[in-house]
Amino acid sequence: MAWFELLFAAEVALGGLLSGVMYALVAIGFVLIYKTSGVLNFAQGSMVLFAALTFVSLVERGVPFWGAVAATLAVMTALGFAIERTVLRPLANRSPMTLFMATLGLSYVIEGAAQLIWGTQVHRLDLGISNAPFQVWGLYLSTFDLVAAGIAAAMVAALTAFFRFTHTGLAFRAVADDQFAALAVGLRLGRIWGTVWTAAGVVALVAGLLWGARLGVQFSLSLIVLKALPVLVLGGFDSILGAIVAGLVIGATEKLAEVYIGPFFGGGIEGWFAYAVALVVLLLRPSGLFGQKIVERY
Amino acid sequence: MSFLTRIAPALLAATFLASPVLADDQHFPLQSYRVGPYAAGGTGFFGGFIDYMTLINTRDGGVNGVKLTWSEGETEYEVEKGVEVYQRLKSNPGIAAWNPLSVGIAYAMIDGVTADKTPLITINHGRTDTTDGRVFPYVFPLLLNPYSETSGIVNYIASKEGGPEALKGKKIAVLYHGSPYGKETIPIYELLAQKYGFDLVQIEVPHPGNEQGAQWLQIRREKPDYVVLRGWGVMNPVALTTAQRNGFPVDRIIGNVWSNSEEDVRPAGDAAIGYTAITTQASGNQYPVLQEIIKTVYDAGKGNLSDPARIGSVYHNLGIVNGILNVEAVRIAQARFGNRTLTGDEVRWGFEHLQLSPERVKELGAENLFRSINVTYDNHEGEGYVTFQQWDGQKWNVVSDWIAPDWALLRPIIEKSSEAYAKEKGLPIRSAADADAAVSN
């Protein structure tokens, strides 16, 4: 009996870790933009919806899979540069709160545009990855979850290398450190912001495909930001590594809490429990586990 | 189909959409939702309702010569927008009834429609104790309230197991949406578990339900014989795919009336094949009334659905049945008050005499689409029968006869709740004579 309970607890934790990977996929999109512009992009969830809806609508119209991927990437690139030109550039040097409110409005515009262009129907998205379970040492696993974890790991590795070793990545970091200094040494802020919003669009597409395969491509995709916010608070808004580690921690913690603490509260606690964890972290470590500590002189 | 043709309904409804409202017409203000998270259900339901009214206007010239008109206001399924639309449209002349298809909006309107003396129709949903028309004269949870739904599902499981006595010792898990809607049936499942002797586990899924790993692991640990899915929106396909990931057999999952549409199963792909759900109205377009709508409305280019492939879908057919019930209530009221535009209170009288036998349903071209209804002044649900349909990957197939919920068992509980409400609000308990006299004044 004890062995069975132990196995069950391990399974709950493992399931949480795999869910956490999915949360991190969304959180990475936030991190990319915050890291380079200091903007908390509330429209990231809408971008996930827009990317997935564009992709699946193209596939349903007979466009081959990779053709749809390429076309959606082109659309997300255009969207990224359009946002830079029409929203960010006119608001350059405004307060972070102003920029945050701008992205809040942007999220409604993108959601509305997505439904206006592609309709409001729910779509099935089949990536050809099996969801059927198989057992390893008595634990149920699915190929889909493992593939999602692999993709997230690859994305983290690629982005980390990008920021560390490429010219563009270094430019991103320079802009993040000091926009005025970056401008003074000749970096083109507009182009960098456009590029980073494009990168966030690519992350949104990947997250949209994986979440869309799990939920169906529908309006609710935009609500997955609610799962990413506590991950960002815990991991730090500007750390890609923090996003993945915090995703794992939040995923496992909320699932264990739901199963073992939930019954004392009547169940259904995982939605707010992750936020309670984030609140505690905010009190103890405001910049998160991996976030850059900001020191300001007045 | 052109891009503009496809988006036109959403564009128009997103702002305001209305047919001209004339004083000698019978009017239906519609708090529709064609954008937002529940747009798929909203476009289907309101599309079906409008298609049926268009059929009546086109084929019959209205109800005994009285044309039906409607206005749409977009709510996105949000309560505050629904109330705002109600305030905006309630001054339209000749309003017959409100049909918001939203528990939250309906709750917010109860006091208002009671003061206005206009019926509020909550087909298949709403507050259960509004079934008691003695206390709630203007609210009609037609065909199925949540308690009857619960009883219907348990009766179906009993029929699969060989009778009610076979439920003893079985275990049923209820996976419910973490909202007032989801929680409404908790005490009824407990009551039925006591009555029939089955073990019961009720597990909440936090809104919106896009992550259910922990809940399905709990279900796997409990090893229930059946899982009842009381979901809404994205929670439904996620439940089915997560059940598959946890090795729970899909043919042991029974969905409730808001987990029974094509939009609930299609995103789940093969994980949904074999899934069964309750319904008050069958899907498909083989019924004579559907064929007439295709011929008279869609072939004439007047159909409301932008995608004709959705004709006969679950929500579309629910809208059509809702249209039949509204139109017949007007027709019944006209037989007493005259073939003219009726007041809301007169239409309320019509709903309180909405008795459609299976024979009358057949005359209306809806045989086997829904069974019958028997509304009275004190029973605003009207003893709707339920049936069960199974998803085969492409369409729903009916797999049961019409099943009657255990109304006699549920009625005292409903009356207890409604009488407590009446006491709290200082409302009178109406008699049949009161119901008849009210409209004469």
C-alpha cells in the first residue's frame, strides 16, 4: 500500500513537471520581450492564439504542414514589426506601466483580429504525436508530453546560445542593459525591438501548436497566460533558464497541492495555489529565483 | 464563400444587429455571443433560433399573421455586457421573451424581468428552483434543469448496468467545472448516491479547465466505474484527452448537457470516439423541420449560420428547438388573447400552457428531434425527456430511448429551495388562479 502511494505521489509530481514544461513554453515568450525592452507583454497569450489559429486555418485550407509553418512565421514576423512600428516606437521612453497598458490593449486587438480573420470555430490540431499512454516502472507517460518536454529543452538551449554567442543576441542584451548606451554605440533600437517581437512570435507559434494540440485551437488558448504569470514571478521576468526551472517547480507544486492539500479546501485549488507560491516568492525575493536584481540610486 | 460573407455576422453582431422593430410585430431581443471564448456555442444556438423564426416568417407569414422580429446585442457571454444589452433593448415594443443562454446573465435578470413581466427562457440550464413557477412566474428553465439532468444521467447509467438495483456498490466520479454552474448538482449526486447505494467521488476542475492532470490521476486512483463530465468550454476536450493519457476508457465517460456538442469532442480527436453525452434534442438534419429550414431559408440565402455544414449540429438544433418552444408559446397565447402583438405577461401565460405532445411535435416536423413538453403554471421545466448520443469521430449517434428523469424525487427539493427564496424575498406563492388572474389585470 505504501509503495502504491509512493508511486502515485511520484506520478503526480512527474505529471506536474511535464505540465510545468508547457507553462514554461508560454513564459519564455514573456521573458524574451521583458529581457530586451522591460515590457511585460500581456499580449503574449493573444499571440499564441493568433499563431495557432493562423497555422490551423492554413492547414485546413490545404496548405502542407511545413508550408503553413513558414507562412505563419512570416505572419508573426510581420506582426512583430507592425507592433514595433505602431505601438512601441510612438511610446518609446514612456513608463513601464504605459507600455504594459499598451500591451493589454494590444491583446484585445490581436484576439479580435484573430477571430475576425479566421472565425470563432473550435479547431482540431493533429501534430501526429500520440497521446496514448505507456508505462515505465509503473508510471504512465505519453509520447506527446515527452516530445513537448524535448522541444522546450531545445528551445531553452537555442535561446541561451543565441543570447550568449550571436551578434544579435549580444545586441539584445545591450539594449536590455541600457537603451541609451545601446543607441549611442549605433545599435538600431527599432530593428532590435521588431526582431525580438518576432522571436516572441516564433515562441508563440511553438507554444500555440503544442497547447493547441492539447486543448484544440480555440479562444481559450489566450487564457494560458494565467498559467505563465506565476512562473514568471518565481523564475524572474528576465531569465530564460528561470522560466524553465520555475515552470517545473510550479507545475509539480500545484499538482501535489491539488492532490494532497486540495481535499482540505474542497478541491480545485491548483488555479490559485500557484499564485500563492508566487506571492510568497515576491515577498522573499522580488526579482524571482533567477531574475536580475535591480539596484537603483535616487 | 468570400471572406466578407464569412465575417459579416460577427462584424454586424459585434456592434448591433436588428431587424426593424414595429409596434405590430412580436419581438425577441437576443443577448447573443458571436465572439469571445464561447462564440462557437453562441453562433450555433442563436443561429438556430433565428433560422426558425425566419422559417416562420417566410413560410407562414409570421405567427397567425404577426411577424417575428429580433435584435441582437453582443455580450461575449459576459454578465455585465448581457445586463447592458438587456437595459438597452428592453424598451423595444412587443417583446415576447428573453433568451440569453447564459446562467450568469439569467441570474442577473431575474428581478428585472419579474418587474417588467416578461418571460426569461433558460432552456436546459439556469437556476434549478426557478422550475417552481409558483415562486418564479417569469423564469422558465424549459426542458431540463440541472437536477433533472443529474437524475437522467444516473438513470442512464442504471439502464446500462441492468437496473437501479445494479448501481449498488458501483462507483461514480463527477468531474465538475469550478463555478456555480458546476457546483449546482453536488447535493443531488449525493442524494442519488444515498438512494441507489453507489459510491460517489466529486472532483472540481478550476476554471477554465485547460489543465487536468491532477484530477485524472485522482480518478485513476479511485478506479470509478463511470465518470460524469460536467464541463464547459475548453474543459471538455481537455478532459477527454487527459482521460486517454491516463488510460481511462472513454466509453465510461458520460457528458452532461453542456459537454455534448461537436465543439466539445472534435478538438479531442480519437480520444473522444465512443464518448457518450446526454441531450434533450438529437443532432442531425434529417428531421422535417430541418429540411424545411434548408429548403426555405438556406436555399434562399437567408440562413444565419455562416458555415452551412453546421446545420443540424447540437447547438444549432438546440436553437431550433428553442425557437419552436418560443413560437408555440406565442401561438398558444394568441389562441386566448387574439392574433395580435402580445404583452410579455400574455406570452408568460402562453409558456405556462405550453403543452406539446409527441403528436404535436410530429406535426411541427420535429419528431425524434425532441420528445415533448408539458409546462404548467407551477412546473416551468415541463418534464423534458432526455436521450444519450455517442460520438463516432464524425457525428453523434443516438444510443438510448427517451429517458424520464425522476421528477417526483426532485420536486420536494426544488420546492424547499424556492419557498426559502420566496420567504427571503417576501414573495407570494402563486396558485393556478393567481397565475390566470394576473394576466387579466
